[in-house]
Amino acid sequence: MIKLESISKSFGNKIVLDGITTTFEKGKIYGLLGRNGAGKTTLLRILSNLILNYNGTASLNGIEIRENQEMVEKIILVHNKMIPSTFESESINSIYKWAAMILPNWDEDYKNKLVQEFGINLKTKYSKLSEGNKNLVSLILGLASNAEIVFFDEPSTGLDANNRYKFYEILMEDMEEKERYCIISTHIIDEVEKIFERVLILDNSHLILEEEISDLQEKALVIAGDGNILADILKDKNIIGEQSIGGMKIFSIYDDLTDDEKMTLKLNNAEIKSIHLQDLFVLLTDKEAQNEIYK
């Protein structure tokens, strides 16, 4: 188990992470969500031992990660800028030869399979690639690393729809076979909602939500109906958004509803729907954009 205890990090006077405490289990795909600048990348860099100056503790199975080389060898952080600039004029094949030398669990056969799957020409110079194909080179490296712990920071950057879909399909198959730790950091949510098993949302340096997807779908609800009736039924609930349209009121809640409460709402002709993760994210992190959800 990966365990974070009171992780805090500032850059100058700017607090980026403030008291983050959570755990990650092996074999699950976690979604780490937040707007740009919310602290997602900083948290992943702390977990990857790339940032050492922070408060709190990050550990794997009870052993602290910070400055622990044995732990570092189990971890890879995949992002679109991970290939060193020294390889800019080298071939893709040279990059993977370098990766094979420095990554202890490198899987050459799996790399070859992925290269074929994505149609990558190993002889091509890295500098000649589009942004999307440069990112593909990194994603293939991350998967073929066979690292026990893999973090993907904005993995869809530059990818077309077909390659995004293909990558997430391959990742799910990979997780079923190898049972890694896996965290995906992103602010583009619609396309990955279906593969997440647990979601964490960062906002203003704090962890504001942490939930299993199955539970989230039960608790994140939009309820429309007569405003006075709904206000009375939902008065003790965690209301995260509301909108008036004509004589109707729409409430968004993040809370449990009892069977009796659901029945009462239905008897009063209220409409109840689950909130998609993307809309929940907006409701929790961007008050100015909330009105778009109700259109």
C-alpha cells in the first residue's frame, strides 16, 4: 500500500499541497483530478522521489519513499517531457535501448508489441515526431518498463481519439495481467471516467474528494422539481450546486439518499439523475462554470 500522511509543499509563498493524507492500493486505477495548477504533478513528483523537500511522509508498504533508491527503482512517472533532451536528434530505437539499460524490469517483447500496435517507426528521429507521437513514445516506455508503480501525468496530451482509446484499452489489459499501482493525473475526464476505480480531486491545494467510482455514482445526483418541496427534503444534504429554471429548481448534491427519501422525491414528481464525473468535477472546482451544467 502507498500511504501519504500530511503531505504539504510550497514553492516560495505559494502553497501547492496542504496536508494531503490518503492511501493507494495495488491493482486499482486511480484518477487524480484537478484543474491546471491544482498540485497534481507536484504530488506525483513527490511520490516519484523527484521532489524531496516537502513536509509529511510518503511510504510504500511501511517504508518511506524519500531518498530510498530501492523504492525509486519500483516507480516510473510517465509524461510527455520525460525523454531527455540529449535524445532529441536520436532515433526512437536509441531511446528504448537507453530505457532497457536503466530500467531493471524492462520488457523488450512487450515494447515491440506496443510499437507495432501504435504503428511507431523505430528508425524515426525523435525530433521529427509530432507532439502526440512523442507522447506515445513515453507511454510505450512507461508500459514496457514493467514498473510496479506507474504514474501517468496527462497521458492524452497530443493524442488523437483513436490512440487515446487504444492506450486506455491497453492499460486496462495491462492492469488485469500485472496488478500494478496506477495513478492517472488528468483534467480531461470524460474519456477516462470508465476506467477509474477510485477518484481523488485536488482543489486549492487540498484533497476535496476521495471516493470509489461505484459509490460516487450513488452519491453525486442532480434532482429537479418543485423548489419549495425539494428545499425541504434536501435541507440537510450536501448541496454543491443549484439553479432555477422557470418554476423549477435543480439541485446538485453529493450525499447519500435513503430509500425513503428517494421515494418521497419520486412521489413529488422530482427527477433524479446521476451526475457524470466531469460535471461533478466542475461543480466542485469551478463555480463560475456551473451554469453550463444545467443547460
